[in-house]
Amino acid sequence: MTSPLITVPELAANLEQVVILDCRFNLADTGEGERHYREGHIPGAHYCDLDQHLSSKAGAEGGRHPLPNAGDFARQLQIWGIREDVPVVVYDAQRFAYASRAWWLLRAFGYDHVRVLDGGYGAWQAAGQAVETEPARQFHAADSLPDAAFEQLPTLDYSELRQRLEKQELTIIDSRESRRFRGEEEPIDPVAGHIPGALNLPWQDITDEQGFAHPLAFHHQRWDALCGEIQPVIYCGSGVTACVNMLSAAIAGKQATLYPGSWSDWCNRPDAPVATGP
């Protein structure tokens, strides 16, 4: 199996053969990622914004970062020059927090040749690789692509998850920090706690402090016992950092299901049960 990760030397040797997406972002300052992109990025990289490109506008249901409209996403891929036969590399500077969302969306869209830069932009800089400040070239795109869909990777919505939860036929993984999982604090959503029966596997555990993924044995230890005949369902606050755990499962050669709405969808449902504590 080809690893979903790519190293700095591998990327540096193949810059002309790949499309690169810079996914740096900051939830507290949503313009910071693009400012950093304009200050310097990997040569040829396009800026990929969580709110503009990797999400649709939040509504009454579906969480804070619903999946993007598939037709709009397909058109944006054309603008970036992404085609089925072109490998894609995504990166950020937040320990895969946003690059993994782009990776998952592309995979769900049917693109097999997508990899995440191990260590992110910091690793690229630390290796002394060249950077540039000019935006990447953009391409013409079709006006609409109504048949596009995120159907290549499994997801569950709220109703489906409730039904399966009541039947006790699945494993649920909460990717948030432990204090949020236990309900001791909730800085973003209106209700603290977690989905009853969920296990807490924080997304930050996937990498070291420098943003490099832990060795392969770590990912096998994390997922081998959880990924049986029924795929585990993974969620986080709004379906973004859950994709870091999705990436970790893929590193171990395992499959998982995403709950895109995640806690921000679940806790806004008046009939949704909530658990607290470990």
C-alpha cells in the first residue's frame, strides 16, 4: 500500500509532477492562513481555504463546517488544475488539522493519488527548501458540474448514527481534546460532553510536536482492535480534525466512517442524548 503521507525529499523531487494545496488555517483568525500563504509557500502551491473551499455555509443542521457543495468543489478542483491522472499533495502547519480534511474530501471525491506532507510547511522550511510568494496559476473551469458527489468514502448523518447507536452495532470515536470530550469545558459549541458510548482518541496524538506522524506501529496499535467488520465512526467538533484520525486509520491500512456534522451537529439536536465524564 502506498502511504497517504509524503516526505519533504519525495515532494521536492517531484514538484513538477504534482498539484499542491496549501491548507494552512486558523479558526480564531480565518484570514491568517492566506496571509501566511502570500508571505511564502511551497512553489506552485494553491491556497485552499477551510471555509471557502473545504466547507459549505453552515445552516440550522449539519454542523459548523458542512461538506462543500460537490459541484462547487469539482469546479474548484478544475481551477487548481486537478485531474484524475495528476497526483495531489496537501499540507498545513497545524499537525494535519486542515490538510487531512482536504485529503479526505479528495479521496471521497474519487481521487486516489492524494498524499499529505509529513511535517507540513515547517518541515519544508526546516529542510531549507525553496519557497515563493506569487500565487499559483489558475485554470478555466466548467460553469457547473451537477453530477459530482462525495460517494467514494462512507459517511453517516445524524439520523443514521442515532439508529445505529440505538442498535449498539458500531464503535464511535471522538477526536476532540479530552477535556472537551469529558464535558469539563466547551469553548465553541453550546453543549459540553460527547455522544454516549464514544471512545476518546484525540487527533493531536497522531503527530509529535513538530507535526510528524508517529511510526507505523503507533497507527496499527491505535486501530487494529477497533476496525473490524463494522467500520468505526469518527467525529470531532465539526468534521474537520476527525479527518486526522481518518488519516491515521488509512496509514494503518484501515477504513473508517466519517460523521461530517460531528459534535456541532449532534449537540444542536434537541433529542440528542449527551454523556459527560471519561
